[in-house]
Amino acid sequence: MIQVKFEDKNLINLIAAMAKEIWHEHYAPICPDGQVDYMLNKFQSYGAIEKQIKQKELSYYIIECDGKYAGYFAFAPHGEEMFLSKFYIYKHFRGKGLARKVINFVAGIAKGRNLNAITLTVNRHNTGSIAVYQKIGFLKDKEALTDIGGGFVTDDFCFKLSI
């Protein structure tokens, strides 16, 4: 795992590029027209990621597998839990055990901060990711319909893994 610092302009650009590719491939079939681009611009553009890192809103990491960049994730403590805000893996790297490795990595950091759970949100139509989270041990905690602006909402399940 490579931690991305505010000064790492090339890595921030890399994450924004990965987000654009992964999100279009993964979310276009389950989101209304225009929502993927809206979310990318608002949450995963270079400027948005840079701000999140600079203001310590999220800690970003790049996932490596077989010497290649496989995806990225970002998290932040929220109360007594660690919120896994972003977790995206390129399609051709899925099924290689990376999800479990990332969750174990985040759990280690959470335990080191005396946090008791990892939480995340996932689009209710993202059945593949839901299955992975459940296999790892996450349990559905609640549902969330969130207005994200631009006439769009996220329709998510909230999951929790006690650690």
C-alpha cells in the first residue's frame, strides 16, 4: 500500500485517473445518466482529492498488485469507527484477495487508534461489492438515501464490520 501525501501531485493525478476509469466501468450501469461524471467532479477530481488530503478529511492509499497499480482506497476515523469512504479496484485485479488485504490493513490502523469497527456505504445495486463485503464479514447496518446535489442522490446500504 502506498500512502498518498498532499505533496504527491503525480499520485493524486493517478488516483483521479483511476477513479474516472473504474467509476465509469463500474457505476455507469447502475447510476442515472450524468451522475457518474457529477460524482467524479465533486468527489474524485484532482482538486477534490487534494483538498481531502490537505484538510485531513481522508487518508488515501494506492493498492499495488504484481508490481502494478490495482486501485485505491481512502478512510477516516468517525467517532469510535473507521469509515472506509473510497475503495475501488480495477476489474482485472478483482478476485485476487485484495479486498481482504485492504480491510485487514484498515482494521490494523483502526485497532491502533482504539476504534471498534469499520463502516462503509455501498450502492444498493452494487451486488458484486455487497457480496464481497458480506463474505469478509460486514453486516448491513442501515440504509441511506443522500442528496449529493446536482439533482442526484446516492441510494446506499451502510455496512459495518466489528473489529
